[in-house]
Amino acid sequence: MTAGRASRYERSARFWLHAYPRRWRDRHGEEALALLLDLDDASGADDAHAGIGAREAWGLVRAGWALRWREHPPFGRWLLYRAFDVRLPARYWWWVADDIHGPLYPWRVTLGSLGTALAVFYGWPVLSHVLFSNDVTRPEPWYAAVWCAVSLGTGFVFRRSHVARAWRKHVLLGNIPVEPPDPPRAAAG
């Protein structure tokens, strides 16, 4: 097998392994990659520009998303977690840990607070009128635009603190049994 083919196949396999959760890839990714490379060597295909095949890729994606789905909380609990930051039961703690360390977590928190602020700004006049018969005027659109810009800016500036706070609340105080890192392998000698 040529070096170019090995690197292309390996890059392709690594790409399709992203269907699995990061925690799984950190623990089993190299083993899965070695298995895929061994299977490719055993197939004996001679195409120098081939990546992983469509059938293999579909199998990896299907298995990775099945693992993600098995660990995912049911819709009601997920909605409470997303909307109100409610702790999930122990069964879903690893999913929460993966969610917090996901690349989009700080932006979800920022957009959630932004959505709440806009709902208060534009929902309060309606709610006040319905409940109390008060005639409260809606804020000016420029005020909402400034609020959105400030909210997005602070979300960007404080994104690390959002992750740290969630980690303390859901993981450290939630008593997730954080696994120790794999022990270093002793050098044979």
C-alpha cells in the first residue's frame, strides 16, 4: 500500500469516526482506526485515491449516532436541561459532560439568555395587558438591537466561564464519577 493511500484512507476514517461522541473517540478511537486500517489492508484494493467506502462510512455514522442516541435523555428531561439548566439523573451524566465540552455549548447558553431577554422585552407588554389591563408600550427596536449586540458580545467574552460554571454545577456537584486518565504504559526494557 502506498503512503498516499494510507494517509487518505486514514483521514477519511478519522472523519467518519466523528459520528461517535468525543469521549468514546478519546478512549477507543485509535483502536477503531487501527481496525479499519487492518480491514482495508485485508481487502487488498489497489485504488491509490480511495478513502473509506460509502457502505463503511454509513455503518460508522449509523453506529456512532446510535451510541449518541442511547445516551441522550428523553425529550422532556432534555428540554428542562436546555431551558432551565435542570440537573439530569445519573444515567445521563456522561451525556451532560459531553454536551458541556461540546464546541457549541457557550453559544447555546448565550442564545438562550438572548431569547429569554427578547421574550421578556416583547412578551411583557402583552402579558401585562392581558393580566393586569395595563397599557405598557413595547420597547423601541433599536433598544432590542443594542441588547442583542451586548448579549452576544458578553457571551463571546465569557464563554469559558459559562463552561466552567456548568461543569461545576452538573459534573463536580452532580458527582459524576470522573474516570481517572489511563495509566501511562511502562516502557519495555
